Amino acid sequence: EPEVTQTPSHQVTQMGQEVILRCVPISNHLYFYWYRQILGQKVEFLVSFYNNEISEKSEIFDDQFSVERPDGSNFTLKIRSTKLEDSAMYFCASSAPGDQPQHFGDGTRLSIL
Amino acid sequence: RKEVEQDPGPFNVPEGATVAFNCTYSNSASQSFFWYRQDCRKEPKLLMSVYSSGNEDGRFTAQLNRASQYISLLIRDSKLSDSATYLCVVTYSWGKLQFGAGTQVVVTP
């Protein structure tokens, strides 16, 4: 069964450093998303992406965040200057056209020191 | 008021028993509804979509009540492997999933 893959599985970064989280969505999917989950809290929407542009973003997704689809397969989330409160699990998801369910990758655990 | 509310549980369920729990949502413009399950420190996995007429998938039955703005999930003949956190998920704008905080289910031998 096709799946969303994310790398790395765990990223440890010093506060203030830039970090890039990578995702390879399911190949025939056209809609891509990032979510985060702080330990012990609920999953929160960050951003959705379609046709090479952001469709919607949450208030969490401020100027420190950006997304990119640099080639035909990868979808990345960049945090420019990380803060302690960015420590969380980051999930990438993708979906097929037509209001189909989103399928999640197994996440990147980001730890900011 | 939280946009998607769930009883956090835990619901302790003997193996073989039935368990049911609800989720309420605040935005009447909500369009699509899902149940996901999440195991500890893992990604959410789609359990089932929820349709207006109600739908069943094996031992799982989901219902949607748009008038009262709640969704329910019923698990019959619980298995140990059903132990997880069940996430109620609602969309009301394109693509953006709104998650509840989850209901924890613990199935005991």
C-alpha cells in the first residue's frame, strides 16, 4: 500500500537554527499538508498546499515557516529560526483529488534545545 | 468553545464488549467527518469516513447527527488491538482537518 514517508524521524536542533523537514507524499496525490502535535496535545493544522501554492494556513504558520515542493516528489517544511516551543511531532499528509481522506506520514519528532 | 470536543476517557472496556463515544463540533458549516485512530506517539491513521446516513465497517459503526452537531463511534466485540486514542476529525474549509483531542480506549483481557 502506498504511503507518505517523512525524514528524518527525529531531528535535534539548537534554538535559533533553521530546520527543514522532508516529506514524500503518495505519488498520485495532489494536495499536501503539514500538521504538528505538541506532546500530550491534539493534532494542529499548519498549512495546506495545492498547485504549487499555499491554499490555507493557520495562525501557527507565521513568517518563520515556509513550505516548498522543490521537485516532483518532495514536500518540505522549513522553520527559519527555531524556538523552544517548536518542539513537537510534525506530520505530513497528502490526499487525492475529490475530498478524499488525508493519509499521514509517521512524523518527524523535532526537539529544540 | 472548542471547535471539536471529545470525552478524553479513558474508556476501560473488557475484551469482547461494546463501547461507544461521541464527539461534538461547533461549526455548522462543517463538511466532512472522519474517525482516525492514533497509537501512542504514532501518526493518525484513518479509521473511517462518517456519512450522513451512518456507516459501518466491520465492527465499527459511525453515525452523524447534523442537527445536534455530533458524531459517534461504536466498536463491537472489542479486541485488545482496539486500544488506542480515537480522534474525531472535522473539515469546514477546504483541506483543513480540525482534530479533537481524542478519546482513549483501553481494552482489557
